[in-house]
Amino acid sequence: MVYYLALQENNLQSTVNAGENRGELLRHDYVARQWLGPFKVGADEKINQSHEIQLQSGWSQRDLNVVAFVQNSATGKILQALALGFCED
């Protein structure tokens, strides 16, 4: 088994600069800001590791979430997924 971590951000927006939607404001949620892994799950099926994620200055901490996926590395099947709001130390 392996697991992955992702830092995702909601409430982003961009303006279309060309084409038929030029000038339109688009809103984006669940944008992956950082993707980490794969990391191996221990033989005891426990995860006893910590990972540090460096935040960029333009990211809104109130709109960030940490997402974790546990995957069967032989079949590719996702066994568990969890999303939690970002928290500061």
C-alpha cells in the first residue's frame, strides 16, 4: 500500500484573455497546489511519518485543505481518502 498527500485550494479565479469567453471571470475550486508521494504504508499498515509542506505567499490559508489517499499499489484501487481543513501550528 502507498499513500499520497495533496494540498488543494478553493476560491481561486482567473480572467480569460482571449477567445469567445474573453473578459469572463472563471472560478476554480479543488486546485492541487502541491502533490506528494507515493509514500509506503508500514508493514503494520500504519503511517508513522510527518511531511512538511512549504506554503507560497499567494495561497490563502483559509481556503487550503490537505487531502490524503491510500492506494493498493498492486491494483491501483483507492482504499481510503480524507480531506481536512488546513491548520496552522
